[in-house]
Amino acid sequence: MLRTSFAFAVVLLGVSPLSAWAETNCLAAKDLVNLVQSFYQADAGHVDTIKPEFNLQLKPIGDNPAPTGLRYIYKNQKIDLLIDEKGNIQGMEKASSFNKDGELCKLVNGEIGEKSEEPTVQANMSFSFPYLNKSGSHSVDELVEGAKDGSKIMNSLAPGGLGFMVPGLKAISVSPAEKDGDMPVLRFMEGEALTRGPEITQVKNNQLFKVKDLKKSRADRLDVSGSYRLVATFDFDPEEISKEEGKVAGSAK
């Protein structure tokens, strides 16, 4: 499932050091800077089809106060990254220019928070690989290339020698551009004729299909009607998704 693949990637890449804020409120910036640079300073050949996005969300644990920002400190330099009401850090791309020898300090109401013997913050990270082209017409070559490029970026995040263990981007997701928007209509084309494309699995407002199934089909193009967001994503198991959806439906009765 998508959730399983993502969780595995986070654990493998070791990208949740910020959740360890306990006895100190400042941590070395190196790990986060490396991660952000992999997204915002990726090789030009890996970002000509997709635009990688990285989001870091900080949530308070228990009754601890919600963090309001991160302060980067290096020598005489101080830069504050604000946190919105949902816990998302704003302007993460700025971290790509930070010196790795600097520190990141948790802010509460604009000031470095008090120390605690227990963890006070939980960090949630998400990776997204939306396609740049929004014309409504996408060649199969474009879709395959975007998934490959996103997989290469994910591999670059892993510790040395462990890139092969990172789950690749083996699926495509099409969803409304707006959360409550109309479901986009997908048409798989062979030349100017409709043709049978890969099997589509629907999860809420996401329409998913596997890259390998797309390559096996006769389609050479995907046409999308309506306002949409097209993203290369992790592999998924249709049967597991069906079971999960069934559990949700059952619990709602």
C-alpha cells in the first residue's frame, strides 16, 4: 500500500531526527539540509518532467506547546522558518542554502523553547513528485520518465549503498487540483483513437494506475479532462487497498 511504502522510506532514510527534540531544543542542521538539497538542488535532468516537493510538519506531543517556527543559527546568521496552523514549515527550500555546520532550534511563540526530559515534537515528512506539464495531454514516455526521475531522487536520499532498498515510484496518481473539485476524466489514447489503458484503482479522490501496466497497454498518451494534479507515486496493492476501503466503509455503518 502507499502508506506502507512511504513509512518504509521514512524509516530507512532516517529522516525523522527532529522528533528527538527532548533534552535540547537545537539540533545539527546537516541531515535536514542534505535532505532538502536533494529535492531543491536535484540534477537538472531529473527535474525537467517533474517538480519534487518536500514538506515537513511538526506536531506537539501531548500537552506540549505547538512549535511556531524553526530558527537556523550559523555563526552570526539567524534565519527563522515559520510554521503554519497545521504545523507545516514554510519556505523549506531556503534550507537548501544553509551551511551544514549550523543548528536548527525549535521556536515557541518566537523564542527558543524550554528544555524537556521527554520528546515534545513529532515530525511528519511527505514527498511528492507532481508533473510539470498541465496541458491535459501526457505521452507515455513522459509519464514513465517522471517516475524514473523521482525514483532516482528518492535513491539519492538513502545512506551510502542502501539506495536499492528505497521504494521506487511505480505508479501514477490523478486527483482533482482542488480538494473538493470534480473528479478528472482519464482517456487512454492510441494515436487519435481511444484504447484500453491500465486498470485504475480509486482511493477516495485519487485515481491510481501502475506504470508497468501502462507500458504493457497499447496506449501512447493519457488525456485528462478537468482541473487535475498528476503525480508519480509509490507502488500500491489494489487488493490491500480494497480491504482497507472495506474496513472504513464497515466502520461507518
